[in-house]
Amino acid sequence: MNTVPKQLSVIVITLNEARHIGDCLNSVKGLADEIIVVDSGSTDDTVSICQTMGAQVIQADWLGFGPQKNIALNAAQGEWVFSLDADERLSPELAEEIRGVLRNGTTHNCFSSPRSSQFCGRFMKHSGWWPDRIDRFFRRSAGRFTDDIVHERVVVNGSKGQFSKPIIHIAIEDISQSLQKMNRYSTSGAQMMLEKGKSSSLLSAVLHGWWAFMRTYFFQLGFLDGKEGFVLAICNAEGTYYRYLKLWLLQRNAGTGKQSVTRPSGETNER
């Protein structure tokens, strides 16, 4: 029996994403030929929601963002892949752009998309959060994710095009979520820097934190994002400070064993 080749595989990694995963998968309804979800032990309704919506769910222990996405990529069968995080969704306009490429063909092997991210109820237009172009749509045969535990990216052979319409990202809904995310990602980021041979000091942590605020609020025009822009600049400064502080502490405690990297519960992207 002949089967119709799949054009588009949408891949998602999850852990306790019941709050967001329905909107994420709904946004690719009628576009994706298959949806691959790699879950790392959700205890809420994430898996049942995914299965109800027709997704193939694979259970895999958490290895880091890059390795986890490569597990999903290895299971995909489409000519093209779109990688979404659970707190993201396609805008209808972006879905139409993707349909155009699938229908008309292209010589490119990858397309970048702008990403419109929400911070505490406000979609940020500055602060380094817009247009925030990311590579998410690529030929399966031409791309693969790096194995980084955080800050993973797609490496693609061949030329790249650009979509004009955005991915919608519900990044940070409240300050409590921001603080939790800051703690988890500063830990993972510090370990990754240690493994890459980078070093830090207390002074370095302070200076990097100070520069993160200056860059976000002034050089990236965060002040134009109103009060939320100021809050985001403070959060960026704190997250950077703690990342370099934890790296310094890891160096100081070298010989007693490295901190383990734990899965950021309920989070599927750094931002």
C-alpha cells in the first residue's frame, strides 16, 4: 500500500505544559502532517492532551534542550520540520507563509521567523526581544540541533530565507515565573560555561549583571517598553549576575563534583 509522503513534521518538547500545549498544537492544526512530542515525565495532563489532539508522544529522560529536540527530530518523517516550544504558537499569518513554501517549493533549506514575546502581559517591542529572529523551519535532511543543554540552535547546511510573520511566545506571565526561570537557567548556564572552560569571579558577575541591565534598558531601548521594560532589564541583570556567580562558585568548589543540571520544570525555552 502506497503512503503519501509527509511534508511537514512539527516537533515539540514538553514537561508539565498542560496550560499551554493545547494552544500550541491548535496553531498547527491543518498544517502539520504529523506532530511529534517528546515528553520528559509530565505529571499533569500534558500527555493526554497531546494524544487527544493526535500527536505522537515519546517519553525520554531529560538530557538538555538540544539533545531532547534531536530525539524529536530523529522521530520525524516529514521533508520539512518546524520546531515549536510548548509556550509558543504559530500566528495564522505565519502558518499561511509556511503553506506557501510547502505549496510552491523553495531553494532554501531553512527559514527564520521573528518571535513576538510576552512579558508580564505586555508584548515587548524592544529590550532585545523583537524581532528576535530564530531558525525553526528547515529541511529535515539538512539540519540538526546542537547538543547544548541550553541556548541550543539549529545548524543547517544550505541557504536561508526569512518569514515576515511571527511566532507568538507567551514567555513570562508573572514575576514568580520569571524568578523560577532565572534560578533554573542560571544553574544550567553556569554548568555549560564551566564545561566549555569559561571562568568567572565575583567582580565579573557584578560587571556582567550591570552590563546586562545597561544593554537591555538603554542600548536595546528597553525604556520604550514602559514599566515592563524596566522590570525586564532588572530581571536580565539578575539572571546574568547569578549565572556568573554560580560559575564562580562551581570553580571554587571544583573537586567536590559538578552540580547536576535539572530539567527546568514547566519551561521549554530559555526566554
